[in-house]
Amino acid sequence: MKNMTFNPEIQYRCTIIRGKSISRMEDYLPVYAQILNEICPIPADKFDKTFDDKLSRFIKDDGKTIKNHRTENVDKLLGMYFEKDGIIYISERTKRFLENNDQPAFFKSACYKFQQPNGSQKILTTKEKIKNGINFKPYHFILSLLKVAADKKTILTKDEVAYYVLNALQVLQGKITVDEVFKTILERREKKIYKKVETPGKAYSYSLQHINEQFDYLELANLIRKDAKNIWLNAKEVASTELFLKDLANPLAIDYTKYNLSKKDIGKKIEHEWREYYGATTETEAEKFETTIESLETIPPTEVSRISLMELGDEGENFVLKIEKERVKVFNPRLVNKVNHHGKTKGLGYDVTSIEADRNKKNPEFTRYIEVKSTKRIHPPDFTDTVDSITLTRNEWVAAEQHSNSFYIYRLYFTTKGIFLSVIKDPVKKNNDGILYATPIAYRIEFGDKAVDEKQTFV
């Protein structure tokens, strides 16, 4: 970036594709991924209807809702698939999510690959951004600015980041440095000059809607924390943040100024190339973007140096082992040795064995076979109008059939609001009874609250 005199009053509304139901994005993401896993690869001319038909099982359609989920969320915002030679394939980002159930890592990847201009919007919008010299990595710049602020023990407001970064033309053109933006904000504060993004003739909410959604994606990526007024860096995401900071100075991955924008069908070419690029990931990114449980802890901006109390490790099995031992210990300390971890023993089909203890007064020492399925996300789960989706291996399903009434799935959600546990007993019987639904791909299970036997929250 070249230094020049910064005039933040030169404002420019640089929009992004607005998501469908962004407040529920974490609940829908596993459903999107599992549908793609089930149907891809698939001919492009069959993809839209096939995907929409399957998604309609989970989301009520008012005539365009399902289509919007596919075109806005699954495709343009999340980069979950791409087309090549007339075939739709799952993107690398989606494949990794299916493997690790790490939602913040998924959103980190999406934020990391995003740029302005991009191929997710209409060609006229892209042309207009190119004409105005837009050359910007919004998430990289925001994180770099928040890092400078954190080093100076300063908390920035959403309005400041919105006005001086995401709506400031010179910043969007890549002509102003992070240090210059931070310096300007402090100078304005000293003079008691407070600015906010405004669009003539429009409500404040309209002016900020696309900007607030960019803050939302950074939060879903676990890279920032925010409240009603302020925004600050998640100090426990060091490796991920450093990757963004190092990449800020690099050129945009796709330079749209080199395209012949007057060429026929250039819009389709840009869209297809963007899809293929945007959903891709590297091994380095996957390693750096892995989310630790410790990093999910919510820490006020004034306490970023406080030592975390969450030292459970990254595997859900460790947490289940801990709570089962505590439960059995309360019942009878002599029986704690019956709670064991089998995670390193291949082929069993379960992770932990425990006993019924207080949950079965008649047969308290009966064995409980527990398969642990954990995921990391920012917000607590909400499946009031959709379902969760997990995948069992063949060995796990065979174990569920073999141990039937003694087999349990412990579904863990590690979030910034605490740890949430849903316990599902005898999934095979529930599948036979139509309470949950197991599809024999690799035995994907879709379940709602009716299938859950017990819920717990650990804050």
C-alpha cells in the first residue's frame, strides 16, 4: 500500500452479497454440507433441483427461500461447491468441514479468500468496483487494524471501523495503511469528531447492513469479539490472525483489471473461476485455522491477558470422559475405573465406555457404550425449525445395532457461550421408529429435539 493523505470523507458503499438467515448460518451449515456430500459430483443441469428438493425437507419454502439459500449462502457466500466441465463438485473447504466439524475454521477460510472485487456479485457491480479502483482484502485489513489497536490497548467502535475502513474509498482502493487509519481515528477522537456511515435518504440500518454482516462473518470465524458498540480482536486466535496479517500486503489473488470486461459471457467466466478459487484451501491454511476449545472462550476486551479456565484439549472424548467420571464418582467412587477411553482402539465403533450408575437404579453397573460427536461453533445450537446432521462410520453403526439400548451418541457443541450436550440413546431404534433418520451413505443421522433423550449445558 502507498501512503497518501487520508481523506475518510470520500465515502464509497462497497457491498457484499447479503446472506440468507445469517443468524442461523451455523445451524444450516451442516445441512448444506451433508446434502452436497450426498449428491456430488452431479451434472450441473441436475444440481439446482436435486439440492433444492433435499433442502426443502429442512427449510420451509415460500417460493424463493430454498433457491436463495443455494444461490446466496451455499454458492456465493460460503463457496461450498464449484463447477468444472459441466459437473458440480464439493469444494475443498466443504470437504474439510465434513471431516473436522470445525465451523470457525470453515468461516476463517471463507474470510481469508475473500476480496473486493470478487466474482460473487453481478458483473455490473464488479465492473463498477473496478472502475472505482477497488483493491481490497476487507477481513485482512480489519484484523490488522484491530491488532494495532490491541497493541495500543485501544478498543475501536463498529462505527469507526465502518466509516474509516469499510466505507472509505481510499482504504478500499488499497492506498491507505493500517497505521494511517488508526492514527486518524485517534486524532478524530481527540477532537471529539465522531463519524458514522450514512446514506442520504436511507435509514441507518440500511447503511450498515452489509458492513455488520462482515463483522458477523469475522465473529463466526472466531477471529473477533463484539458487543452492541465495540469490536475487538480475539486474542486467543494468534496463529489464524498472523496468517491474515502476513497476507495483507500480497496482491489480490484475482486481478479483475486484466479481464476484458466487454467480452461476451465474461460474467459467467468470472463467476466460474471465482467459485473454483474461493472454495479452495491449502494445508497451511487448514493447520493455522484449526479452532481450539480454549480460543472459544469469551473474554472481555479489558481482560485479554486473563488465563483461560478451559484446559480440556481439543477432543470431545476428553470432555465426555471427564463428565462421566464425575457422574459415576458421585454415584459410587469405587466404580470410576469402569469409565474408560477407547479412542485409540480402532474398529470398536465407540469412544468411551461408562456405566448407567444413577440413570438406572435397577442395573447401575450395566455398560454404556458412548460414541462422541463434537463440533465447534460460536453460538449455541438452535434446531427449532431445522435438524442437526452427523456421520457415523459403518463400525459405529454396527456397534449401535449390536449394543442397541446400551449405545449412546453424545453430541457436543463447543461454543463461546459454553458447552452443550445432547444425548441420544439407541439411534437404531429411533431410526426404525422414524424419530431420527439414518441414510446409509456412511450412516448420516439427521435428528431433531424429539430424538434427544437428555440435554445439558456447561458454562
